[in-house]
Amino acid sequence: MLKRLVLAVVAVSAALVAPASAGVVDDAVAATAHTPAEYLATFDNALLPGLGEIGDPPGITGIAEVDARIRELGEARGYTRRPEANGELVWTDGFRLQPNAAAAWERLQAAARADGQTLILTSGYRSGSHQASLMRGRLTGHSDAAIEAVLDIVAVPGYSKHHTGYALDMKSDTHVLYNFADSPEYAWLADDNFARAKAHGFVPSYPDGITNAGPNPEPWEFVWVGATNILCGDLDATEGEPFCDTFGSSFGSDVAWMLEEGITTGCRLDRFCTNDNVSRAQAATFLWRMEDRPAATASVEFDDVGPDTYFTEAVRWLVENGHTTGTSATEFSPSADLTREQFVTFLWRVAGRPAPTEPLFFEDVDPDRYSADAIAWAANVGVTNGTSLTEFSPKATATRGQVAAFLHRYTLLWVHLSGGPA
């Protein structure tokens, strides 16, 4: 029986974790057909690292009433408050950019050069104070007409995409910024709905055809958003691909199953946030929903679990069934990230703490560690394949995608094939 179960595990598990071809995602990105409005929304809705919270906008002229009027007129044109970069930026071609944007720019520039085109970087990250100095240098007065003339081309300080470190301006060796649209380089970028720019993760920042988006169209400005955000700007959800950020992912079928079973609704309407760390509250809720949301009567004594949170009932059920005792006598730590060994231990307890049938073979798991039996069991029945043939990476933080795979395999392999508890 064990041999047959293992063979079934191997067959199903291989299907679940077959790596996605990069070409699948590349082809999907190339096939997107964004409208100007969708390009704007792609950046506005992008999930990007290295950004801080939006705070108070910087001063501009030193006159509060004038600054307020500049912001009022800017917002009426469609300018939107932007977060500032809060991570380490890197230098490229004399300007600072977010690391992934800088690397993508260098690849785009090299691709252009290989096709006989010359792209030259003219601007990258700008602080709010830098943007304010640009605006002051162009203002010829404080009338509405004078302000509007500047807003045609200069973002309100605090409202520029350059604050993020993901926006850049470019020119060619024959065309400067303001006639870049007439250059062969721009034609090269814009061909086939900006396919070459999108291939490197860039989309036009203010494309021709926009209305009420802030400045006039700026063909020289592009923003890096990456493949996933490009797909999310154009890909319609389907039953097989319910979230735009799981397209081509090896976890796609696992996440689709979670949605179908009512275990998740995603991190927001169109995304699952596959690569985000899973929190203790999220993990508890996933397990509880997988078990059909059983009622629990145990009181929750944790100071950090309120009576009406989305995870209250899940934590109550975990406590009542002895699956958790919290991180202390008074705390559950709902926002804390879970490690891979912690989640598998939770899952093993929900399964009834079954004894492993084969010895632990991961070299990075101490046989005397609290999680050893849980990890050995999970490997035995195919819930996990580890992060390599010999390693499980027990202390690595579990991602939402990994948890989706653990739960899906558990249901397919342990519950259905071995007759384990549902």
C-alpha cells in the first residue's frame, strides 16, 4: 500500500510543481494590448518593493497658499500622490534607480544597441525637494495661468512618478527629450504596442491618448513595473487563472483550487500575492477554511486577537484542538511571518499528528527538532518535496504560494489517497 501511495504521490506531486516556462510569461506579456488608460492603471495598481508610505507633500514656493493652489490645480489635472523610494537605490548612467529598474534599463539599452538604436538616460529618481526646485525654476509667477503652464510638463512635488525610483526619462543621440517622439528609438520602443519596452518590464508613463492624467503626454518617460504588473494591467481573470499574478506560476493550479474551495479570496480583487510571506493569521485562516470552518467554543485569551477579526474563529479552533498555544501565554502574533517548518507543523497537527513511515532524509532538519516528525511525514506523503533533494529549508519564511501547494497536495494526497482526516 505504501509503495502504491508513494508512486501516486510522485505522479501527482510532479504535476503540481512542474516549473513554468519563462517563455509562457514572456509570450503573455508580448500579447498584452494595453490602451493608454490601461498603461496608466498598470503603474497606479502595481505592487512594487522599496516604497515608503505616502506622507505629507513637500513645500514648493515657501508660500502656503500658493503651494495649496499648485496642488489643487495639479490634482484637477489628474496628478496623483506618489510614495518615495525608501530602499537602497543604485547608480546607472549617472542616475539612481530602484535595483530592478536599473538592471532592466541596462538590458533594454543593450537590446536597443544590438538593433542599432541609442537610448540615453536623462533622469531617474528625484526627491520631493528636487522636484520642488524644478518647479520653482520654471514658474514665472503665481497666477493660475503661470502654474498651469508649468504643470503641462512638471509634476507637482510629491506627485511625480520619479519619486518612486521606477520612472526614467530618455533621449537618443539624435533627438533630445522634447522631440524624442520623432526619433527612430521611440519608434523602436513603441512598435507593436510597446512590445520591446514591455519585454524588459517597462511601460510608457504618460502615453499619447491620455486625458486628465497630470502632464501632457510624455513619450520620453517610461516606468518599470515588471512582467507580473504588466499582465495584471491587461489580463482578464478566468476560472483556470483567477488571479493575474499567478499566470505561468508553478503554484497557479494550487491557488485556483484554493479559490474554488473558498479557502482564499486573494490579497486583493485581482491578486493572490503568491510571493508574499504568509502570516500566522493567514495560515490559521487557510487551515480553518480548508476544514470547512468548524465552529469552536474555546475562548481566545490572546491579547493580540480581538473578538471580531477575520482570523478570530480560526485561532479559536486551533487553540481548542491543541494545534497552537500561541507564541506566548498572552499572544498569538497574528502578523508575524511563518517559517516553512512552522506551517508544516501546523498542517501535521491538523492531520492528527500521524507518525512518519520513513526516516527523515533532509540534511538541514535536526532529527530532535520539534518539527522533525511533521517534516518527515510531509515528505513521506508528498506534501513537500523540499527546496532540493537534500534540504527542506525549515527556517525560511513560507510564501503564500508555497502554502497553497502544501494545502493542495495535502488534500489530494493525504486526505484522498491515504484516507487521512479531512
